[in-house]
Amino acid sequence: MTQPHLNTESPAVAEPDFVSNQVSEARRFYLNMNPPAEKPLTVVCGGVERMREDYHVARQEFPYYAIEWVAEGQGDLHLDERRFLLEPGMMFAYGPRTPHRIAGGDTNRMRKYYVDFAGHDAEQQLEHSGLLAGRPLRITRMHEVIELFASMDREARSDGQLTHDICDLLLRLMFLKIRQRGVPYGTGVPRAYATYEKIRTHIEQNFRTLQTVQEVARACDITPIHLSRLFRRFAGMGAYQYLLKQKMELATELLIREGLLVKEVAKQLGFADAFQFSRAFKRVYGVSPKQMAESHRQDEI
């Protein structure tokens, strides 16, 4: 699961008026700002943003339906004049007629994902997911939601004929995932899960330099055995596999999107040499980094 790089916009698209400029970083995509009325559910736009300290949005109406999800930091949310504390894992939604205000924290700046959408099915999907109850939900397995947002971002940037259909299906999958992993606002989080989230966040923020599970355990003041048990329980994989997955997904972006050499990627991700990196890459993807980069270049011809 790669944390998307920021400061990258969909090319040749003017920013709509509802997009805030009170952000320090942003990665956004735009699919269809004039969605067809006959479609039951369709993605309009989306992205991920890092708020500035002065971030403040106040709207009485909005052109589309929207889901926003906080990955880092803290802030305040007012939905129909009800106030909620925003923190990592909190997800909320609003529609064209929902007054809402969102403000960032003074020091612990928020990083949040969002997707805007339309369609005559939208309100029903929000209601079934629990997001029309006038309060946020807490998503208990944050990495699963990040993976969906990252997948939507990748697909939205492709030029294929099925791009819109795939993104619309990913949005439907997002609703199912919210129903599966969402718990009501104010519900307590088990201590074990809170510990897992703390460690997962540490890995995602430092995976470029981390090399072993022992390093992670020391930094988080936990034993390697307990660490492994937490990841088996909540992530469905070992802690090292999770760490390696972060490295390899970023490696794919560096190879394909930025065109870096194998040895350059190996150095950026802290591998001893290109051979060690290539072996780890093949263990994850089944092909060498050179083969993947060459395959991508052939697809673009």
C-alpha cells in the first residue's frame, strides 16, 4: 500500500471553485465534472490533501455527494451544526444540500482523502453505509481504505476506455468496505488495534529507511513477537511482508512513473545493492524490476 505522492494534478484541468487552496500538498484527479444524469453512480473527482494550519471550509451546498476520510492529524467537523472531532480513521460524508464546516488543527495538520460522486443511487449507497446518520464513522482497518483510494487514483490517471467504469466499481467497493469496517462515532477502539495502528503509521511514514522488523519493534517499544501477532491479526500478513509491500509499491512508481534505474531505486529504498533489491522485488511481484519497467514501456508504444 503506497501513500500517494502529492503535488501531482491531473493534466490540463482547471481547478473548480469548490477546491480549497488552503493546502500545503495535494494530489487530485478529475474524471467527469458534468456527470450524466442517467448513471446510477459515477465518480466525478477525488484525491488526497495535506491541510495548512489555516484550513477552513464552510459550505451551505455542494455540487455533488462527497466522502472524506482522515488519514493523519486532527481537525473539527460541523455537520448540520453538530460538532465532531476529526482524527485518523474518521470518515464522513455530505451531499448537495448538507451544510458543513471543516477546520484543520493548529499543529497536527490533517491529511485526508476524498472522492466526489453523483448519480441517483448515491444517497441510497450513503444511507446503507451508515454515512447519512449525521455523524462520522471510524474505519477500523485504515490500510484497506487507503488501498481503495490509491487504486482509484491509479485508474483515474489511465487513458483506457474502461477507466470510468472501473472507478465507478471501485466506489461501489468502497461503500461495501465502509459497511464492513465502519463503526459509529464515539465507539471505543480496542487497545490492541490502537497499538497496531500506531505501528502501521510508523512503518508507512518511515518505510524508506526501515529494513527489519526488529527496527520497527524498537522504535515502537514492542517485542518483535507481539508486533508479528498484531499484523497477523489485523493486517492478514506478517509485519515484514507489510514493510516490504510499502517499499515495493513505491519502487514500482519510481521505476514506471519517474523512470529511475534499478540501482537508483535500490539506493532510495535502503537496499545494499541492486541485486538485493531485485530479489526482493521479484519475491513480491514474480518478475524482476527490469522486466516490469520494460513491460510498461512496451504497453505505451
